[in-house]
Amino acid sequence: MPKMKSKYLHHLYNQVEYDFPLKRSLSGYEIELSLIDEQGDISNDSDKIIKGCRAIDNKFHIQEEVAHNMIEITALPHSKVQRTSLFLINNVEQAMNVCEKHHLACIPLACYPGKFKEKMRKKKRYQYSANAIGKDAYNHFYPRCYGFHYHYALPRGVFNQKQEFLNKHDSSKIQHTLLDSYNFLIAADPALTTLCQSSPFEGGKYYGKDTRMLYWRGGRKLKFDGVFSKLQLLGGLQPYKHTVSDLKHTLKMKDEKAVRLFEKSGAPKSFIEKKSRLDLIWNPVKVNKHGTLEQRGLDTNLLSINLGVSVMMKFILRAIQQDFYHVIPSDLALDEPFKLEGNIIFIPPQTHVRNNLQYKSAYFGLSDKDMVDYCNRFYNLAKKLVYKEYIPALRTIKNIIDKKMTISDKIIRRDIALSFALD
């Protein structure tokens, strides 16, 4: 058979041909926190904290969430991940100082281990969402799940800011970096959720190492009845995409599904029309209306852990978008996930990631040898690509893997120790 040359494949895989950066690699953060009082009980005084922070600075990056026990703190994107991280740390520290004045504290966990009665906000925009998604599930799960969201800017030219949607596709290598970034974050999800898990208990019950994932995603693959159990299209861990056309088609389909739900639940047309086509989507990996790729599947945790995995994501995505590393699903990656050969990163088939690894992450974490291997290989890939000066930020993550001890594991061990002491 004669050897065939393809201009498209040369365009796609030749790393030397493109040696200019696509754009500055901007990263941003959001962290959701719950409040407790001096007795360790949930507090519904979030409005006091928001008001206190804005009294210090009326542009303070803090906002309300669906329930009165929650706050959200953000850090604006910056090309230097160190700057973004320091901005988040500073904002959280100031919020904690305000909390202290009101005899409150923020808890860096994704679920409160004890029981409490939720106090939902009564604003219409929240009520519309509750009616569309399912009021009982919304009111029960939303106030009990606190997450960390990581944002990374989309490649240059693939996003239309005015339309708040992806641009018309073409065969450019730059466009393909969007798919590579998107697919990589899906493949990395089980490793990231494992390393950041902090929610083994909720309401006095043990569900798994990552209760937040079970509560939020739910569904047949996780064998749990969560918020999006019957709406996996809008909230489950999604499959890979292989063309920009496929991705755009799916995003439009998600929007149409969400609009039908909101219309059926009685949300006014004026509310729906104000929404971007990317607004009403809650999957763990999301193309955001602000022109970012958002990983929103991670538990709120200690900042050292959340920011540690952010550094890993930042530099891998930077390599994909600026150095044109290509991401290829392959059976090879069943045994060697995140294997790096030249400028190619091999990721496992999506069925393995979504059906097997996601489940093992939620229920077993680092108690499962496959998850230990998966997290270790993800770490090794990141270490190869992270700039030398950022390696110290990965030490906390390496320590978690070496000791097979996440925050969830530490909470469980403490619970077991206490139960023996009480006996």
C-alpha cells in the first residue's frame, strides 16, 4: 500500500510548524464555602459575611449562593497562576476575618458531616432552577454541596464573546486544541476528584469518599439518586468529543433541553431569553459563557490541595494550547494512562473513565489500587510539564498519593478512632 501524506494530519501533529503562543494562559478560581458557628453547627448568616466583606471593599469578590449557609469567593483570571492563587488566598483570608468578627468560621469541606435544616434563598432565579431541575432534589442537595471550580481560557479565536458561544468551526490546529483540552479534563476528572475529595459524610451518614459527586451527578453509572440522575445530559460526566461540530451540536442540544425544562416548569420567557446558551449546563467539564473551560467537579478542600491540582491543570492545558500537545484516546492508556510520547498525551477510552474510574473515585478513592495508579500517572505527567518554580506547589498532592490519604480518608480515620474511644 503506498504511503499517503495528508496535509491535514501534518497540520494537526507537526509541533515545529507552530511555535508562537496562542494567547496568555489565564486561570481563574471559584470556591464555595459553608459557614459554621462557635458550636460547630451550620450558620445561615452568610448575608452578614457578604455585607461585611463589601464594607471593606465594595468590589470584593464574594457573592451569595442558593442557600443562606453558603458563600462563593472568586479570583479573577491572571496569566501567572501564582498571582491568581495569592488573590484567592487573600480573599478567603479577608472573608475569614469578617467571619471571626461574627463568631463564625468557613469550613473547607464539600459536605457538612452533620445534620442541618436548609434555608433556601427565595429569589425567583433560584426558584426557577429548582422547579426545572426538581424542587425536592434541588432543595435537599444544593445547600449541602460545596465545590471548587477551575477556569482556563479557551484558545484564541474559538469563542465569540458577543454571542457567548463557540465560533464557526474550521480545521485549524488552534481549534483542535479546544477538543484536546476538553477531552483531557474529562479524562483527568477521576484523578482530580480523588485528590480533592473531602466529603465522606453528610447528614451523619457515610456514602462514599466523595459524597458531593454522588449527590450532584448521581445516575446509573454512580448507582446513586442525585440532582442530575435523570438529567445526565446536563449534569453528568460527559463523553469525549472528536470534532468541534460534535461539540457545538451537543452544547446546542443541552441548551434546548434546559430551555424546555424551564418552560415546562413555568419560568417566564423573559428569564429564559436573558440566559446564554451556555448558562443552563452543569456538567463537571463545561464550556463557560465567559470564554473559559471550567472544571467544576472538585470538592472544596484546603487551599493547598485545591491550588495544587490547579497548578497541574494549568500547565498541562498550557502545553496543549500553546505547545500543541495532542490528546488521543487509546486502549494503550488503559494500562498506561496519561502516557506522554513526544507531543502526544494518551488518555483512556471514555467508557473506562466514565463507567469505571468515576465510580471508583466516588466510592473508594485511594483505597483502590487502580485509582492510586491513575492519580500517580496524572501527577507524573503534570510534573514533566510544570515550570520548575511551581514544583513546590505539588508537594501536597504527592504526599496525598504516597500516603494514600486524602482529606476524606483523614476524616474517616478520625471517625473510626473516635468510635473506638467511645466504646
